[in-house]
Amino acid sequence: MEKILEVNHLSVEFKTTLGTASAVRDLSFSVNRGEIVGIVGESGSGKSVTSLAVMGLLDERTARIPEGEIIFEGKDLLKLSEKELCKIRGSEITMVFQEPAMALNPVVKVEKQLVEIYKIHDPSKVKNCHAELVSLLEKLRIPDAQQVLKKYPFELSGGMKQRIMIAMAMLGKPQLLIADEPTTALDVTTQAEILDLIKLMQKETGCAVILITHDLGVIAEMADKVLVMYRGQLVEERKIEGFYQEARHPYSKDLLGARPEKFDGRFWSIPGTIPNAYTPLVGCGYCTRCREALPECSSKTPHLTAFDDGSQVRCHRCCQKGVENE
Amino acid sequence: MSNKNSLIEIDHLKKYYSVSNGFFTSKGRALKAVDDVSLAVERKHSLGIVGESGCGKSTMGKTILRLIEPSGGRVVFDGEELFNVEENHFMDQKKLQALRKRMAMVFQDPYSSLNPHMTIGDAVKAGVLRHKIVPKEEAPDYCIEMLCACGLEKEAYASYPNEFSGGQRQRAVIARALALKPEFVVCDEPTAALDVSIQSQVLNMMLDMQEQMNLTYLFISHNLQVTRAFCDEIAVMYLGKIVEKGKADEIYYHSVHPYTKALLASLPISEPGQKKQERKIINSIPSMMDVPKGCRFHTRCPYATQKCRTEEPKLKEASPGHLAACHQI
């Protein structure tokens, strides 16, 4: 399989008045063409920062990328100029955000916002793109597409707005779509529809998708591969088959167990909370909350260890059997 | 409806808002946020209210506690009538305030329900002093005890909300509500803003407190899986009306109303490869401003017949204790 995106040893830090916060630490993963990769983890585990880094949308005043490379179709995105990045953003790589109400401009009509994509990436089509837009919205099951185009975002429901965001992402005919919690703000019924649409879009354009969510149910439904992140590190990378039956990292197991459908008189919970990003990482990041921690976990840093089935796990306990990777 | 064992009884509760049609017309249309809802919650039980956003769940919770003035119906709390709009009977303010300490509310967003200028301790203490739960000298110790019972550290007493994470704030909000030793707690999406792992911690704590303090919960949520696990009974709400209610497992596993079925079919699968039920729901939720005639779900229902378009179904028994409002039953 051809790799479309390869992230190598990426680290992201934020310099604030409180000190240096490490949001992403030495993260490596790859995305194959046409693959759906799910990233899960609690808030504060670095999922969104990773996606923003790939898009080149981190605030340069505070964020720093001390090391790493992001290779997209042979080019290192971190080395490109802003102008070159602009050509890729919105056409080859597009993004759907969590809060469609915040991502759309409230004072510009939907049609104008959609046409903007053409203006930037395909100016020749601007004049006669109306019919194309209507058919695209109809494909995304938006009733009354003609009317919707004339509306302002605030006149639309949350699900409709998210559909407009997906339409915007589709217009660029991307190679890679990043969906950052695309359904978190929506009702279950709308969530199911939006997920269907993302699948539809993926089938139609053959694009790869990075799906960021904290809902393992969504991952189960959509993804081919899952990356579990904790404190900015990759703790488990796994093909979707097998992950739900026998996750290896204790954090993955805890996340799976904490789903409400696993309730049996008591909710399975993870003790404590995720430490903030200013706390230095010593030993295993998860050892303070881990039920299976060994004495060495608090001092010795675990490395990612590869398993026969292509998965990688960062844990002292379950990697005793595995083969050292580094 | 009346049951000796129920702590709170809600009879034909209505809350209408009038929405003006324009600047020059004085006449408005009614937005029926809660339309003729009857429920009863048994002592030490939890009743879950589920539905999509905008179906009137939160408005109902607030109206029951009279945080919003009702437009119709009657609510009886432990034998005392809080209000009866039809007979124009409203409990007088003094009595109501005394009763307030027995009914508490936990709001969804722990970021906006705590005053950022007040320490957590002061926030909890305010209610304790107002209702004279313990003598003034003992109040700080009592508050600390309460915070600890809800899983916070002693130091939380002197901290400000901004020092806390979402989960800790929600614990503080719950501690504040429970410090009044209430019997009835309305929880409006208490865990919607939290991560799954933290959600589990908070829900476990709420279950423990229910056991210790003999609490009765009205649990408002859009998450059917959480509600099924947490509650004894579930009522499903659609556009201001209850469309199905019954024991939690009965609703979860043997739902009869097409809307409940659609909600359940929309849930993500729990393991890959599982077959997802076919979702038969159409379109999105209509506006509260023009609720469809007849059965209000017929515009989205795959089984709708002519009867559904004209005649509004009443709640009827599908099996003992399991009610649903659908003509197909």
C-alpha cells in the first residue's frame, strides 16, 4: 500500500507564561492511500494538535516544532512556505472541524463561502459553479439545496452546518481529509448521518481520512486502523481487527472498558486525571493511573515495540514478549 | 398515575412560550416546549429523560423545580403541591424556598455554573448557610466533608474554579447540590462535557451518593447508553411530548416506538464488524414552531399512515409498565 502521509518523530511544544507545554512527543505514524485512521484519547492527549500540525495551522507565535517531519506525497510540509502550504490546504488536504458554527463565517452566505474554495484553487470555474454546488449538496442529502445556498450559517441546524463543512472539504477533491471530532457536538441521529456521509465521501473520492474522536464506537464503525494517544505519545497502534477484543496497552483497555455500554452495576473508570502538559514526562506517562503498573514503570521510559501483527505498543508489561523496535 | 411511593408526580405539565410573528404584530404563536407531560418518579429511583437537542428536556427539568414558571399542569412533591396552574394554586414563596433545599439541580456545563470569583468552598457554603443545614461554626468543616465525599481533595475548599478540570468542577457542582441534603436532584446532562473515563468516575460517585443519601434522580441526557446504565426507568421525549416510557432495559432492548428504535439504531456499534441496524428515520427534527399535526413524529416515521397524519396517538400500554404513543401498537 502506498503511504500518503508519513509523520516521523513529530514533537510540538507551546511556550506560554507558565512554561513549556509538550503537546505532542515523538509521534510517528503513517496513513495509506484510501485508509481511515482513527485517533483516540482523552482531551489533552494531543490529538487535535497533531491534526493542526499536519494542516500547518498551529499558531506560530506560541507553537514550536523542535523536531520531526510530516511527509505528504513526498514533500515535507514543515519545510514548505506559507504560500505553498496554502495551495495544499483546502485542496489536497482538507479539514472538518468539531464546531461547525465556529468554523463557518456567520456573516457570509453559504454559497459565497463555498465559492471561495473555487476562487482559491480553481478560479476558472468560479462563474459557473452554481449547478455543481447544488448537485454536491444534494448528494450530501441536504433538502432544498437551492434555498440552503442562499442562507446564512446561523439559519441552519448543527447537522446542516456540518454537512456544509463536508461539502467544503469535498470541493477540493482532497487526497487526505482530517475530521477533528466531526460529530461530538451533534445528536446521535445526526451523528449517524454525518458518519455515513464521510464514508460516502471517502468511497467516492478515494481519499484517506484521519478521524479524531474520543468515541470508540465511532472508530469501530469507521476506521481501518486505530492510534491511541496519551500525553502526546502514541501508546498503541493497531489494526481495527483485534483491538476491541484484546487491546494490549492498559490505557486502551481502560478506554474500552469505560464505555457506558460495558456497565455492569458499576461504570469502569480510570482513576485520576490526565496530568497537564507542563508536567515533565518521567518513565511511562500512564503509570500514575495504570492498574497494571510495574515498579520500573515510574522510572524507565517504555519504547514502542512492534508485534507480529503489525501493531505497536508502548508498555513495559505487555512488551516483554514483543520485539524491541528501537 | 398516583402512586404512594412516588416522591414527585408531574401531571399534564405544560410550558408554552409565545413567540412574536414580527415587530408590529402583538399576537404571537405558541412554542410548546413541554406539552402535556405526565411522569412520576419513585423514591430512591432514577428516571432518565432522553431525546434529541431541542426536544424540551431541559425546559421540563427547570419547570418541575419552578425555576421557570409553568403554563399548565400540576407538580406534587412529597404530597405537597408545588403548583397547579388549572386551579391557579401556586405554593407561596416562603414555603417554596424552604422546600428548595429538598430539591437540587446539577447543570450541564460546569464552566458556567460556578462563579469564577468565588472559591469552591464559598460556593458550597452559601447554600448551606442560607438553608441553615448546620450551625454557622460547623459550616466550613461540613463543606469540606461534602467535597471529600464527592471525590475532591480538602484543598479544593479554598481553590477557585479555574484551578480545576471539567471533571473536578462537575464534582464541585454536585457537592454544592448535595450539601443541602436534598431528596430529589435534577441532573441536566451532568456528564455531557466530560471525557468517558471521567464520566465513569462522576457517574459512579453519583450512584454512591444515591445509595448513601437515598437520593431520587431525574437524569436528563441525550446519551441512551449512559441513561440505560444509570437509570431505573427511561422516558423518551420528542418535540415536547413523552413518546415512550418504561423500565430502562425494556426500553433499551425491546423498544416499540419508531422514534426510540431510530435513536437506538443510530448508536455507534460497539465492536467492528457488528452489523448496524438499518436506520429508518428520515429528515431532521422539525422546528418546535410548527409541530406536525397528528402524531408529531409522522414526518420522519417510515411506518406513518393516514391515521398518523390526522390523529394524535395517546400513550398506551405495550406491555405491563411499558407505555408508548404510537398507532401501530
